Amino acid sequence: MTAPKLLGLSGSLRAGATNTKLLQAAARLFGESDFTLADINFPLYDADDENAQGVPEAVKTVAQQIDDADAVIISTPEYNKGPSGVLKNALDWISRTDGNPWEGKPLAVMSAAAGRAGGERAQMILRGFMVPFRTRILQGPEIHLADSRNQFDEDGHLKSDIYVKDLTNLMTSLREAI
């Protein structure tokens, strides 16, 4: 049996982003898989540009990666009480591709943020963003990584046993949802 294809989307483009580290930790805890981190560094969505040039190839690539994946994980930071603009922009672009690569796809969402709520508001809004795509969003355990800059060791592993336990449970549920 081949390893399941797991796709990660990080709502932060920054090198060393804690949301990217959280996705990588989730992929390790998921177990054997073919993990890919999607590149969602897309141009800003503009319908005039889409009409003139079509959907960018980078967007089509990620839409195909979603379609090919057995499951998807998304991690978002919280900016001004919501998900990042980068992530929303990516979702908007992906919605412009042919078909719906998300439909029926098992999806786990999580968040990492500097604040003490760990991006809880952003994650709740992200869950709402995903409704039109008709994914199978896992309901928990919820992962809201607070004070995220201080939650990883020098090798990118989570320090807290509580976060490791909850993230392991979430990844076990995601594997079972495939």
C-alpha cells in the first residue's frame, strides 16, 4: 500500500514561520505519508487580471495538489483577529479553478500565533471560509498554538507534551478520515 498524500497550506510566507513549523510537526505526527507543502505565494486576486490572463499556473498547480491529496492540513496565523490575507487570497484563487478540488476532502485546520489565544478567532473564521468548498473538516481536537515563537525547539519540534498529544490525536483522526 502506498503512503497517503498529505498536503499542507501555511497561511504565512515568512521563512521560519511558526505555522509552517506546525504543519511540519503535524506531518511528522501523521506518520508515513508523502507530505508536500504547497506554495501559495500567488499574485493578489483581480478579476480583470483573471479575465485577461487566466488563472495563474501556480494556482492550477496547488488546485491539482489538493485534488491529488488524500488529506489536507491548513495552519493560519491570526492578523487583526482573522486569517492571513495570503491564505484568503489563495482560497479565492483556488475557487476560480475548474471543478472543486476540495469537495469531500478530509481537512484538519490549526493555528499558531503570538497571542495567548493561539489564533483561535482566525481558525474559526477559516472554518467558515471552507464551508463553500464542502470539505470534511475535522472538529477536533482544536490546535491553537499560543506564544508560537517559543513553542518549538531548535530542530522544529514542539516542546509541549500537551500540544504534541492533541496534534497526534488530530492527525490520527485525519488518517482515519481518509
